[in-house]
Amino acid sequence: VIFLAFYLGWGTGYDAALSLGAAIAPTSLGFSAQLLKEFGHLDTPHGQFICLVAVMDDVLSLMLLAEVKALGGGGGAWTLIQPILASLLSVVLGLALAVKVLPPLLARLTQRLGARAIVLCLFAHCFFWAWACFAVGSSDLLGTFVGALPFAVEGP
């Protein structure tokens, strides 16, 4: 909506309108969660839905950020398609690992080395994903989000 307002309403260029939309698009999950908590709606189904939508909005905003970065580099169609594909594949792969593969490994690691090892694994995993997403043409910020996913999944 913000992109269209700047692009159509004020006549800014496509690149500038997309950049402005990307800058304004992210939702503050912290603010939303605090507001829902103050009104006693955080643990309700609609409160959880609002938080889910805020997280999805942030992920889409990070994907948009990678696209804005690609616009600045010039190049052909692949330059514009690569960040979108890299971001989508990163999120899908990260979700699959976070839900299916890593929770049992993290549980065993916690039993053997204690809870402090998990913090070290969190940092290492986030740094790895930030580098990997950057290397394939996505946003390194999206990589840190994907890297933290296994640590946010509730165990059985």
C-alpha cells in the first residue's frame, strides 16, 4: 500500500517507492505483543494470530529488503529474481530444519553439555544462517531470523 501511494500518488520512481515501502513495512512484534499483553489478549487465539501475522510481515519485509538491495546493483532479470528465490528457499529449509531435524539434536546437546551450550549454538547457528543467506543473495537479517527458528520451536 505504501509502495503504491508513493509510486502512483506522488509520482516517485519505482526504485524509490519500493525502498520507502521496505523501510516502513516491518511490524513491531514487540510493540504488538506488549499491547496485547496489557489488554489481556496475548494468550487468546486472536492474539496469537496477530503475533503470527506480525512475524510473517517481518519475514516478508526482510525479503523485500533483499529485493531493494538487488535493485541497486543493476543487472538483468536474474538479479531481481535471485533474492526472492534465495529468501523463499532459506525460509523453507530453515523451517524444515527447525521443526524436524534440529530439536532432537538440541535436546541431546542440552543433556550432554547443559543449557549454556544452547546459547553458544544459538549464536553459531544465527551467524551461519546470516552468512549463508547473504552468500546466496538474500538478506543477512533474514538469515539471523531463520537461524533462531530452531530455538523458538517448543519441544514435545
